[in-house]
Amino acid sequence: MKSAQVLLSAVLAGVAGVIGTVWVMQPSQAVAVSEPVSVSSPAPSSPSSTGQGEAVAALGAVSLRDQEVADWLAALSPRARTAIQRDRALFDDWARQRLAEKALIQEARQQGWEKREEVTRAIDQARDQILLRSYLQAVSQVPEDFPDDATLRQLYESSKQELAVPERYHLRQIFLAVEGANVDQVKARAGQLVKEARGKTGDFAELARRHSDDPASAARGGDIGVQSIAQLTPEARPVVAALKEGEVSAPFRTVSGWHVLKLEKTEAARTATFDEVRDQLRATVREQRRRQNAEAYLNRLVGEASLNINGAAVTALLENQ
């Protein structure tokens, strides 16, 4: 089963991300660290505000139309879209970056920059690469029904012992920012919230809604999801490791502020189920088969042709570098 082990190498590295959503402990950065939300822009059809649809955001003479935003969102994974719905600052960051790119492209075109020799050469090379990849993708397609569940289950069973899910913790947090505030006062406030949360009538979720400076988790009563120790920030790891279910931590400091955590539940280490890794197994197997198809196609295309190299010309080119 050596080939099966090789095939699973990409899967094993991402099992934690398949099992559940993991949240870092900083406001406005509460995104799944196993699958970061990409803010890279799609290939622009225009640098300006021309195009169909309503303007969603604008920066001077450039704007983002609703169709461009819809295309970008559609290209994201479901987990990434969920993260953006929870934290709109992620979308704001992307929109700001995309508008800045459009403004820069517009200025470059106004200066006739795309007519420069090195730019036209780079554009031609990029066009060739896009053509090559698109065509190769088309001729190396994998049948939609490949692989079947029996193949996936056999692969899963052969390497089940490697699909370990570490001990994980369901946490809530109260975050108090220190930017523009007196650090000692914020620390004292965090200590007071700990006393209230640990009291007989303490309601951690309600305290988080009222006092946390992280809007995304505050709206969920401080809930920051289920995660392993390795997926927490370094400052939070020893704190969580020492907590028992139902306990509230003492305040601890990170670069952005003070945090208070509550451990809701501990999930014991276990082996990932087939259903949890099925989709990623399928994607990995399909990608490997697609690469095999592409390699076979290229071999058929050039396999019978003879390779001729003008050694003198190559030597002259190398010596002129």
C-alpha cells in the first residue's frame, strides 16, 4: 500500500481543517486557520468602474460592481464565505485592496505602460501559460464518477491509524482591546469580568455580548469554536491546557489586548471518520488522476518526436549572460 500512503500525504496534512473550524484568538482575524480566507483578486476585466451591475464599493474613479464581488465570493470555499459573513472586516480588507489595484492599473494604462516592450512580452508569456493550462486541464479531465466509494473506503481503511484528530476544546472568549486605552485599566476591567463570570450568577456568554471588543465572537456569546492546542495562539495554549470544563481563565495578554477564556467542553483525541475526510480524499485522488492524464497526454503528443538541440547556439547564449 505504498502508493496509498503517498496519495494520502496531502490529505493527512489537512485533516484538522476538514474536521472543524479553527479560530485564532485575535479580533478581526477570526478566520479558519486551516483554510485562510484568500483576499486575492480575480483577474480584472477592467480597471475602472465600467461594467454591469450596481456599485458595491468605490474609491475615486474606480469601483467594484456587484457581479465582480459575486464572482469572487463564488470562487471561495464555503468555509471562507462563512468566515466573511461572520467578520465583515475581511470583506472590507479585500475591497480596499482590490480598489487600490484597480486605481493603480488605471493609472498605468493612462501612462501607456502596457505598450512597454517588457510588459507586452510578459503579457504574451502569461497568455501562453493561461492557454496551456486551460487546454491541458480540458484534455486531462477525470470522469465525474471517479473514484467510487469502494476505492475511497479502501484507501481510508488502509491508513486509518494516521488520521488522528487531536484533543480539541470548545471555547468562549471575552476580548478587551488595549489600543488607545490605559493598559492597567483594561487589565483591571478584565479581572473584574473574571470575577463576574466566576460568580454564582455569572453568565459568560452575556458578559461577552456586552463587553467583548471582538464583534464577531461577541455576537455569538464569545463562542470561538472548537480547536486543538496547536491551533491556538501561543499565549492561549498554556491557559487552555490548564482549564477544566466549565472553568473561566484568569486574564492573559496578547499583542492586541487582554483575553478571558471559558472552556465549554473537551473533545477527546480520536480517529477521523470516513465521512469527515471523504471529500478531501476524493479531491486528492481526482487531482492525482488528472495529473496522470495530463502527463500521459503530453507523452503521446511529443513521445514520437525527436529532440534536436543546437549545442553551439545554446553555448553562445549562456556565455552572453
